[in-house]
Amino acid sequence: MHLDDEAAKKTILGGLSASGWHTCAIMMRLICDGLVLNSSSWGAPGVEELKWLKPVRPGDALSVRMTVLDKRDSKSRPGMGFVRHRIEVLNQHGEIVLDTSYAGMFGKRKPG
């Protein structure tokens, strides 16, 4: 379904589509370019939820919408905090093709 047009037509997706993990890789590139590489990110301990909602087709243009859900201080590392995000990957029609949430770890600013 990801490489063979004729085989893909016979699947539940009805045509060629990107692998969900390929879509995740594109999402990470967009997040890195738009936020992570210019921040105090320390990574993430994992992903809470991940949903592939619509197929990503050849020629689709993807964008990312990130919403901060909450934040909290680390109990074990005073210089670090957690920021929980919801990330939606949208196609050129504004349709959400991927929805995920996770807590990113970030270095904290010193007061003052």
C-alpha cells in the first residue's frame, strides 16, 4: 500500500499512502525546525497517544499545529520541566492526518 499503486488500490486505503511512521518522521522534522532546535529541549520520555486519522497521499503538503496542554516542574531535576503538547499534522486541505500528545522535557530559565 506504500509503494505499489496497483496493490494499494486493493487495500482499505484505496490508493498509495505514506507509512504512518514516515508521517511521524516528517512531523518530527517540522517540530525540530520550528521549535526544538531553537529551544532548551532535553527530549521526551515517550509518547502518550498517537493516531493516524487519514492517509497521507503523494503530493500532500503537510503542516504542524502544536498546542501546549500543561506544564510541570520535574521533581527530581530542579533545572528541568515538562511541557505536555498536542500535535496535529494537517494536510493542504486543513484535515488532521495525525494526532499525538506527549510531554517534552525542557531546561528551565533561572528566575530574574
